[in-house]
Amino acid sequence: MPRGRVKSTSLVVGTLAPTVTSDSPMITYQQADLDRQAIIQTLGAYTCAWFSGDADTMERCLHPNLTARLLQLAAESRDANGIQTLARSQGIQATLGACTRPMERRSEITILDITGHSASARVILGDWAAHVHLSFTGQQWAIVNILWEWLSPKARRSA
């Protein structure tokens, strides 16, 4: 078509989304809210257990196939890529949280995404950030993956 000429088109008015019926498989807002509350409850329990040193409660928040890693600065890391896989010992992690001074025990839970049976969140635990992936196991939301990062002043990157 040459420049400057206007082509007429048909105008379609309406919606392209499928019609939602009572037996539709689409997730309802009510279910999404229940999932959000359950995820916050799981992460809140994990946070409280981390600060109190309660390894048993921490373990109940975790998926059996948990993978936990620690992101380190290249200068501190023995591994070239700066990521160290952590053992599944919740006693060690619970000790770290319990050693946090009471005045520095701040926590902040931010849910980043919920899609179907998976979710991701960021949890600030004092001087640590935990980037968390969760999965719905059919009974509860459980932490499947954690990437820990220490938020020390020298470790913070400028934007």
C-alpha cells in the first residue's frame, strides 16, 4: 500500500478472553488470596524458626528435595562462580539466625510471583537475603530452593 493512504479495517468490539463459568478451571481470586496467605504463613514460620534457632520448625517448612546455595563474593569464594551448595543441616542455619543480635532481627517477606503450584519470594532476615522458590505439595506450600546472600555493606552493589 502506498504511503499516505488509509486502509479501512473492521472494528471488533468485545472480549477475547474465555467466559468464566462456575466449573471453569481458572484460578479464582479467592484461591489466589488463600495461596498468598499460605505462602506468607510458611515463610513466616521459617523466619521465626530461623531467628529462634528452631531447626525442627524450619525442617517442616522445607520440601524433601530442598536445594540451598550461598552466593559469595568472588574474593571470599573457593568456587570460581561464587556459589556454594549448602548441606541440608537446618541446625547450622538455625544457629546463624539465633546468633543474630535481637536489635538486628528484622524480617521482610516479599512475594514476587505465584503461578499454579509454584511461587517465588524474597525474604530479608537481618543481614541476609534469601531468594526462595516454593512448591505446593498437595497439602502445603514448601520451600524447594533457597539462594542465600549476605547483605554486608561491602557486599552490596551500587546500582
